[in-house]
Amino acid sequence: MSSDAPHIPFSAPSIGDEEIAEVEKAMREGWVTTGPRAIAFEKAFADYVGVPYARAVNSCTAALHIMLVASGVGPGDEVVIPSLTFAATGNVVEHVGATPVFADVDERTLCVTAAAIEAKLTPRTKAVILVHYAGLACPIDEVRALCEKRCILVMEDAAHAVGTRYRGKLVGAHTEGVSFSFYANKNMTTGEGGMLTTTREDLARRFESLRLHGMSKDAWKRYTAAGTWRYDIVESGFKYNLGDIAAAIGLVQLRKLEGFITRRNELAAELRKNLADLPGVEFQALAPEGDRHAYHLFVVRLSTARGTPDRETMIGALRARNVGFSVHFIPLHTMSHYKERWPDAGRELPVTERIADELLSLPLYPGMTSSDVDRVTTAVRSAFGRG
Ligand SMILES: *Cc1c(COP(=O)(O)O)cnc(C)c1O
């Protein structure tokens, strides 16, 4: 069966006239690389999260990389990460010469737990990177309690978690190094972009150096009247700065973010309600009372043991009705590079192994209409022969 109905994408950015106007303003004013808008965006982001320091970069991957370098993670060190994550989380560990070690996730939250991390600690463990899967916070406090007494650093890959609230504070305000993504499909976008937040001034300074060639202080000002032509290179840094055109989009998106997240939560609640009676369709755990899931993704687990059609069948049903989907994630330990380079890293991941072929992400984005939700619902139900 094929459908003439328009395609419902898996995700779509919500960009309006305000973003376009702000970008036009930046371009007409003539400062297009890192400058006043990037700085204003950092300030606004820090205020939003409730953290003293935010530093903008050109991707979350860059943020994660800098975070590891600034923390002194390197050869000989092990970094514990989930296998159920995007390649960026693992690749950066290898970029700094450290060894990735995969921890299992909880079956209900799809996030790592303190116990799962503890099972993977060795005397070489230097850091843990938490991934707040789909926008649900990991148990940050429990992981910190575990790691702090062992002098292990706790960092966060918050690519899904801009707007996630955990125990009274937004994600980004809890640990010393948190990386956010503003990629096209994330909760807010700058096209491509990222942000690092930290509670430590010394780390914020180091991020500034590392993101721009290791240049000493405010090097971007060297082309302004206020700047000086003189600069020094204090380390071999990277070229990870965020430009003002991207920051212009980010400034407007950030103002809309609370509305986006409210809408994502409403849509997720509707989808849960519409699919609740289907046998074997399981949802990710809700955020605990008082916390907030940011619903970057709406993930279902198709538990074939409990009676759902398998993922391929479901994908066929979605395709037939022109409904988009995605998979988060193909576990990293099953990817050919990781199997070859780090064969030991993927041992003992029973939950990840069991659920990997059963996870499916359905469309979720603020611009979805009720009729889009109905079509997604109908498509999923059709795989069960139900209307
Ligand atoms: C999207 C994503 C990233 C990478 O973000 P970029 O901004 O594209 O570098 C990292 N980690 C996770 C979990 C992601 O989903």
C-alpha cells in the first residue's frame, strides 16, 4: 500500500521570520564570524540554564572534544560512556587518545545508571560521559556520588537535553562540563552549533583558548577598533568557534525554546495515549515528579516477546503511509570500527543487546499538527491490524 499523503518527516526545525530577520541583521551589519551575537548568545544561554559560564562552539562534537582535552583526559585513561549513543560520544574519546568503555542502560529509562557505570570502573577510569537519552536526565547525583569519592570526572553529553530539568535545575548547571548540540534536528538549532557550560571559570577560559587555535585572550577582537594586533599561541587549539550568523539563529531559538519543549511534551503525551493499548509497545520512563523530560525524541520499544510486530514490519507500515522515523541508536559497540579497534569495550551489555533491534523513534517536532499525530498513530496501529 502506498500513500499520497504528504511526507511527515521524522523531525523538522521550527524556524520563523524572527530567525531570518536576525540573520539578515547580522549580515547587513557585516560581522558574520564570531563576535557580538555569539557573545550575547553565550550570555543568554548561561542565564537560561542558570550556570555562570557558557561557551559557544560549532558543534556538540567539538564541545565534547574540548571538554575532554580541558579535563586532561588522554592516553592510558578510560572513559565510560553508554553504547546506546551517537558516534560523537565515542569518537571524541578516541580523538584524545583515551579508551572508550561501554556501560549498559536501564531498560525503562534507556539511560545509564550508577550501578551500570560502577560495573565498568577500573583503576584507569578517568571520566564518565552521561548521555541524557532522548531528553530524559540520567541519575546525575547518584553518578556523582559514585565518582567523586574515586576522583572520576563526571561530564555530560546533553545533545538531547537542552531544557531537561533534573532535581530543580536545568541540565547544564549540575557538573563542570556539559556539551549541547544545536544540530538541525535538536530541540533548538543554529543550523550547526554547540555550547559548553561549566561552573568553573578556569575551565571556561580553557574552552575559549581551545576553541580558537590556542590563541591568548579575545583574539576575535583583533580586527576591531578595540582590539590589538598582538596575540600569542599558548597551545595547539582547534578551530571550533561559532559564527555570528549561527548565533543570530540561536538567540531567537533560545527565546522560543520553552514553548518548543512544552509542545514536545504535549505531543509525546498524545502519542503515548494513542498507542497505549497496543500489546508490547513500550514507552521510555517518564521524568520523575518535578523534573522535566525535554522530549528531543519519542522512542518506542517494540517488544516482540510481548506481541508487537518487529521493527522491520513497523517500518514498512510507516513507509506505506509516508511517515518518517529514525533509530536511536545502532549501539556503538556493534559498529565495525568499534568492534575492530575496541573489541573488549562492548562486553556485558545485556540490556543494550536485548533492546537494540526493538527501538524506533517516531516523528516529534514542535511544528507537528494534530492531524500529523493522527496519521502517525494510524500508521503504527495499522501494523497491528488496528484502526
Ligand atoms: C546529535 C548528537 C551529538 C552530536 O551533535 P553535533 O552538534 O552534531 O556534533 C552528540 N551526541 C548525541 C547523543 C547526539 O544525539
